[in-house]
Amino acid sequence: MLESQREATKEIARRILAKREFLRFVTYNSPWFKISWHHKVIAEALEQVERGELKRLMIFLPPRHSKSEMVSIHFPTWVLGRDKNKSIMEASYSADLAAEFGRQARNIVDSREYKNIFDTTLAEDSQAKSVWSTNGRGRYNALGVGGAATGKGADILIIDDPIKNRKDADSFLIRENIYKWYQSTARTRLSPTGSVIMVVTRWHDDDLAGRVMQEDSSNWKVISLPAIAEADEEYRKQGEALWPSQFNLENLLQTKSEVGSYEWSSLYQQNPLNAETQEFKKEMYKYITEDEVKQKLTSCFITIDTAVKEEESSDYTGTVINRVDSDNNWYIKANRKKINSTKLIDYIFDLWSIEQPESIGIEETTFMQAVYPFLKLEQIKRNVFPIIYPLKHHGKSKILRIRGLLPRYEAGKIYHIIGQCESLEEEQLRFPKGRNDDEVDSEAYQEQIVNAPYSLKTREQEVREEMQQGVDDRTGYWKN
């Protein structure tokens, strides 16, 4: 009799703790769930979301480390148990996967164990796996990323793996559509005091999580846990596995050898770039001061990769200023900015006056073709005639153009001027998966303007002579 009373007391305590603490709830409903330290870290953050203390949470975890089990299946049911009036929206890369999360969550709410803890139940007239309601005003909605959410609201929006595979991750159009869906559809369904949780494996530097962080990183709490620690952490040392009882170091290294360092870095280390996948490496960089460059006999060449618009969402205009010595060493400084066509014209004249280059190469785009007549008019008005060389891609992809710089870096023929190349290096070190490549593409175009292997004259010299022939020596204006 005493034994049965003790068991009854323990059971009551388990139920009370399961109602109060999220991880206790998980193990009460799923006794098979094996808890590691990383589950405790995630659970603590999820409890902050439930209490309304944390509004924006990102969780980056390797595959099969219980992220969906915790966040997309158990967490919504715990929230609805504690408040049957809450609304949860769950989204994943496909409606079928989101519906499967919904089915498992619905089954937990309908289980005997759940009813031992909470008085929240399923509404009798609403028990579909994608959309179901509680006996309060609470509601669970599951949908695929890109799907319509009209008429659906959310106190908590959960986005779990919005990208399906590598093919989708590498498609700019798909990444753009996911981001636009988040902005225009999912985000707009959030209640004024609502929270957003993104739980992902990092496919790409410009995936949804990456883009949101770039736009607004200060408001997000980020839990990023690589499969193998890359530095000493609070709960483990560098080189240790995240969940050794399930995936030990030997197992993880075997996985790494099978999937390759490219996928390993993204999916397992939560870093779409690391030393093994970098094409440009820090060890390639050689540095020099601007004063040291001024002591050398050099010629200056400027290349500009123009953007189409000035809006925040548009690309940057990337500029590379290259001083070249007689040994064909390049001394580089670079910048990027968002400027419209009017400012671009002023910018070109400023560069011509300040840097005094041999010529300025500008990528030949539809935008530049539209701007050029106005640039020519300004040359006449100002009586200043910068030598403009149109840069052509000749059917060569941007990635191949940029990779053409690697032999020159590896040979030690490019120097970065100290303090003038930070954003250029950022683009290079994230190439080809970074969001921006305007400066490094501009640098790649230097090959066209500095070198002319098939002509005794450089193309820049030919353009200069052609332009000079069009100017009247007496008036300094263009000949009719």
C-alpha cells in the first residue's frame, strides 16, 4: 500500500513538472527521448518564447539532432496545453511535411499522457492533421513555405527547414521567393505580441535565416550548434561531438567523408563556409600600406561593377582601384556603395580627378548603356574627358571570371592596401556562396583593362586614342 502511494505521489509530481517545464513534458510524453545538454539549451530558449520574453529565435542544428521533434512537434502542444487560446502556425518546405508535423502534434494532444497533464483537448469538429483547433480559441495551422495564409493568425510562427535540398538552396530565385513569402505572407500573420522561431540547417549564406540576420540581427537570439565544436564552448571542448551518445566523433567524421566538406560545412557545422571550402584563403593575402605604394612607380586602373538601382534591396556598385608596377604586381583598394545613375556620373568624375587613373573600366550592362549618353554630355559640360573602357563578360560566367584571380593571388602578385579591402575580403572568403560579390567581380574585370596579351597596344590605349581623335584640339569639345 505504501509503495502504491509513493508511486502515485511520484506520478503527480511528474505531471506537475511536465506542465511547468518543457523538457519534463517531452520525456513524460515520449519516454524514449534521450536528453543531451543541447536539448536543455534549446528548451530554455523555447520556454522564454512561451513566456513572451523572447520574440525572435533561430536554432541551427545538424540533421537528426531532434530539432523538429522538439520545436515543431512537442513545443506547440506544450504551448497549447498551458494556454488553449494560443494560435500556432507551422511552416516547412512542403505542405506534406508541415502536415506530418501537425499530425504528430495532434496525436500528442489526443494522447492519454497529455490528458493527464492538461485540460486542453481537440475540438470535436476540427481534427484534421494540417488544421485543428482546441476546446478554447487555440488553433494549429500547418502549411508549406510559399503557401497561402489568408485568414490564419499566429501567436507563434515556427518555420522548420524552409529549404528542401541543395538544388533549391543554390537557386537565387527560390531563395528570393522564400524571403518574399516570409515578408509578405508569413510575417504579416503574426499577432502584435507574437514570436517567430526558425529552426534550420544552414544550406546557404543567403538562405532565409542568413538574409533575415543581415537585415535585422540585433533582435534575434541565435543558437548555432555545429556537429563538431570548432572552438571551446560552455559545454564541450573544440573537436568534440554535439551528441556523442547518438553520433560519436567517429560516426561524424565518417559522415563528413561521405557527404564532402562542402555539404558538411553547411548542414553539419551550420557555416556555409569554412577553411576547407574556401576558394580564397586568408593565407593568400599580402598587405602593404598606402604610403609604401606611393613610393612606387605605378599606373592606376579602375574597374566598376555597377548596380541597377539605389534601393536597399539592390546590389552594390563595387569599385576596385588598382595600382600596377612594372613587375605586374597589383596594389588594390576597394569599396562598395549603393548609388543611383546621377550619383554614379559624379562618382566617375571624382575618381578620375582624385585617383588620376589611366582609364576607368565599367561593366557594359543595359544600365550603363542608358547612363553613357548622360556621362558623355557631362564630359562636354565639364570639359573633362575620363577614358571609359567598356568591360565585357564575353559569355564567361561571373564565377569563372572571379576564379581567374586565384592564380594571381597564389603567385603573390596581388597586395591589399591596409584598411582598404575589408569588404572585398569578406566577399572573397564567402565566394561563391556569399550574398555579395560586387567588389570581387570588379576586381576580376581588372584582367581586361590591365592586360592585353593579344595586342601590342592595350585595349585601354586603343580606346584612349579613339576618344582623343573625337575631340577638337582647338575647342576641346567633341567634333560633330
